Amino acid sequence: MSFSRRVRAGALALLLCSVSAGAARAETLREALTSAYLNNPQILSALLNVKATAENIALAKSAKLPSIGLSATETQSVTFGVSTSGPTIAVGASISQSIFDNFKSDADLEAARALTEASRYSLQNSEQNVLLAVVEAYFNIIRDTQLVQVRQENVKFYQAQVDSAKDRLKIGEGTKIDVSQAEARLAQGTASYQSAVASLQTSQASYERYVGHKPKNLTTTYRLGTLLPKSLDAAISEAVMSHPAILSARAGIRAAQANSDSANAAFGPTLDMVGSIGSTVFGGGFLSPPNPTATLKFTLAVPIYAGGALGASIRKANINQIKSEVDALAARDQIKESLISAWSSMQNASAQIESANSAVAAGELSLEGIVQERDVGQATTLDVLNAQSELTTVKEGLISASAAKVIASFAVVAATGHLTASDLSLDVEIQTGEDYIAKVEDVWAELRALD
């Protein structure tokens, strides 16, 4: 067995082991998307970010609620190492409450809620990116598998031409040039085949990264239904209203506006109350009769000068507010660009598929005719090799265009903001973080936890 044949055999064995291992049962695209939603760490990371961001709501609310604490103090008087009296133990309770802070805490709470909303949309955007990556990996594997098969057939054809050219040379009907030309094309075809196998392995690795396991006998069936817009204008309109990146940017504007209000509120007066009650329960080594004392203090503070910090805070907040609006415009333009690009790719792929179908049929007839002409001396071996090369190129174009059309159609849906587990009706529990946010909004949870 020649070296090139051994290489092809080894590559084909690898292909069969990795792609056809699940031939007994096909893995549908829906199953792959479901597995990715349940197992992909990017989605989990985005969900954890929602929960972490939601805690800022509780932190902001705490500024408007009382702080209550208990204390116990033991005092021992000592003179030159000699205790002069027994220990004194006092207990007490305190409460502090912000009565008025110029509405700064309200602004901080609004900012926290807006940022939490932005993180929820970021979770949805991460979900879309992962699911679209699964679609790309899924159909890239199908495309690369078909390319491997086409190029394997191409290698077999060139090998047959090498054998035929050698046979004709032996009987005096061919030339060494025919043999050399056939061998050169065989070498090119073998290299192209090995490249296709390498691309398939890369696609399989990408699939395993997003889905969580190796591909198993993938199928070309898919259905988007009404999720695919009927026109580009309708798609753009839907994207502007529904894409999570745009919605997240809008929530970011709300947060920046609230932060600006908070910075301005810092210039205003604040009124705080602090109350305490306490009693000595053990003094001088003896139990003390209850003798509680209570204090109540109100503090009114008006900032006058803070070394420039207050002014810098306002300027920074105003700049960030303007920046958030610019970022929202940039997000909108980026989504529109992605949508138009995906739509154009989908339309272009459709045209390529129609053209390639006709070209494949014509190329097969042409190749068959040229082979017959070569056999009767009316065409050369080079003519046959060129015809095969052209037919292979057209077949590969058809395969690539078919995969590109499917991927582009899913990219269009993603650009409109509807490539989510909920929109695709995946059989999973949708994770939005809403239940955790509801728990965080419950500011009295700490007290009930003491029950």
C-alpha cells in the first residue's frame, strides 16, 4: 500500500470513529441546543453575574432601612497590675436610621435595579451567542463531513486516472506526461482531502466545547418557522425593539442617569437618627439593679467643601451618562450591521445553491462525455483531470453554500433577538435570574432567617 493510500485510510478511519460513532441514533439540532443550554459554562457565568449584580439592590435598600444591634461590654479596672475592683459588665442596644439623604438612596436603588436589568439582558445575549455558536458548529460538521466525502471520491477518481494512464502507457496509447499529470492531481487531491479532515476535527472540537459532548451522527433537518422575518425591514424593526444587547444598553442609560442623580444628591443635607439604651448588669463583683439609660440623637449635616470630590463625582457621572447614550447608539448600529450582513449572506447562499445545482448536473454530464472522448482519442488526460477538478469545485461550493444559508438564517433570527431557549421552545427550565432577584428584593430576609 502506498504512503498516500495509508494516509487516506487512517484519516477515513478517524472520520468514521468521530462522526459515525452515534450512527444508531441521530442527534438533532434541537437536542444539541438543549444540551448546550444546560451545560455551557458561558450561560452559567452570565446567570451568576445576574445574581451578583442583584445583590446591589439589597445594598442600596439597606441605606433606607434601620440598623439594629446589641452590645455587651466588660470593664476591669487595674492599677499597677492590681485589680482595684471586680469587673463591670454592661449591655445595650442601638438603632440608627437615615431619615433624609436628599433622595440619594432612591437614586442608588434605581441604579442598582437598572444594572440588574442590564445583566439580565446580557444573560439573554450570552444565551443567544452560545446557541448560535452551536448552530455554526453543528452545520460546520455536516459541511466538513460532506466535503471529506467529496474529496475522498475525488482522490479515488484521480487514483483511477493514474492507473488508467499507466495502463495506456504500457500498451503504447499514452505518454509519461499523462501519468505525471494524473499523479500531480492525485497529490493535490490527497492534500485537499487531508485538509478537509483537519477542518472537520476543528469543527468537532468547537461542537464539543459548546454542547458538552462529541457529535453523534448529526442530521440536516431544522425548522425555524415564524422566527425568520419575512423582510429585511421587518427584521431591523424587530431587532431594534427586541435584541438583548440594545435593551441592555438602554438599561445602562437608566443606570447612568440614576448615578448622576445620586452624585447631585450628595450636595444636599442629610438627617440621621441614632438611638441607644443600656444598663449595667454586673458591677464591682456584684449584681446591679436595673438602671437603664437611653439616648436619642439627631444629626443634620450639610456638605460645604469636600476637597473637590463632590464636583468630580458629578462630572464623572455626567460623562458616564453621555457615554451610555453613545454606547447604546453603537450597540444599535452594530446589531443592524450584523443583521444586514446575515440577511445578505442568506440571500447570496440561496443564489449560489440554485446556480450550483445546475452546475453540478452539467458538470457530471460534461465529465462523462470527456472521459468517453479521451477513450477514443478525441480528448486528453488533462481534459479529464480539468473536468473532474471543475466538478469537484462546484460540488464543494454547493455544500458550503447549503451550510452557509442555514447558519445565516439562524444568525438573522439571533440578530432580531429571538434565538433563545424560550423562542426555540427547548425542553429546559428557562434561567432568567428573576426568582433570585425577587428574593433579593425581600429586605427583611435576614430577620426571618433568625427564626
